Amino acid sequence: MKIGISNDHAAIDLKYAIINHLEAKGYEVVNYGTDSTESYDYPIAGKRIGEAVRDKEVDCGIAICGTGIGISLAANKVKGIRAACVSEPVSAYLTKLHNDANIICFGARIVGEEVAKAIVDAWLDTPFDGGERHVRRVKMIMDIEK
Ligand code: RB5
């Protein structure tokens, strides 16, 4: 599986911790974020990962800024994206199970490295439930784009 990751200047160290964690598990990770500590506008980072997932350059995405909120708002403006901002693994699990979130977001100023790894693992290890009501509700979300 190929996973995209994007970030602003607030999340470089956490991004590399996540990349190392995922590569050690055998995932291929594509870096769409900044590697500079110069201020980098999170809407650019969110748009980039949103477009990469939309265009199927990667199977899914991880987006990290200071809070995780700004980058998730930006990624969610790209059609086809369901980016969920979470701060603990239970929400990460449930947003894949029920919402089929295709991008997971969190904040480098909010969660520590171990919680971030647990979030990513819970989200990647969980399949979409696929039950009728969840399929219908996800479709209802996507129909709002039309
Ligand atoms: C950057 O200072 C900060 O605003 C950004 O990382 C993020 O928290 C926005 O939502």
C-alpha cells in the first residue's frame, strides 16, 4: 500500500517519526509536505495531499499541521476527500469503520509521537464497515459535493 503524507512547518519532526514507523512496517510513503522550518501555509499542504488521494497517486493520506484542523479543512475542499481530524486512536478506528475516511489528520502540537503512531495504526488496520447504513451515509456526504 502506498500512503501519502503532508504537513506544514509545525509538523516536520512528527512527519518523519510517522514515515519511519510506516516504512518499518513495509508501507511505501510519499512525502507531499514541506521539509523546511520556514512558515508554510497549511492550505497548500492540505490541497496537495487531497489531490494526491483524489488522483489515486496514493491509496490514502496522512495530514499533519499544528492542530490538524487547518490542514483537514483544506483537504476536505478537494472533491472525493473525507479527511478526519482526530486526537486519539478510537476516533481514528471509528472514522475508518463508519466514515471510510481516506485522509487521517492530527496535530503535532496536540498529540505526542506515540499517540500519533497509534492513531495511524488504528486507522490503517481498520477496514470500512461496508454495511448498508454506513455506505448510504458516506454516499450522502459525497452527494453534497454535487
Ligand atoms: C501554523 O502556525 C498553524 O496555524 C497550523 O499548523 C495549524 O495549526 C492550523 O490549523
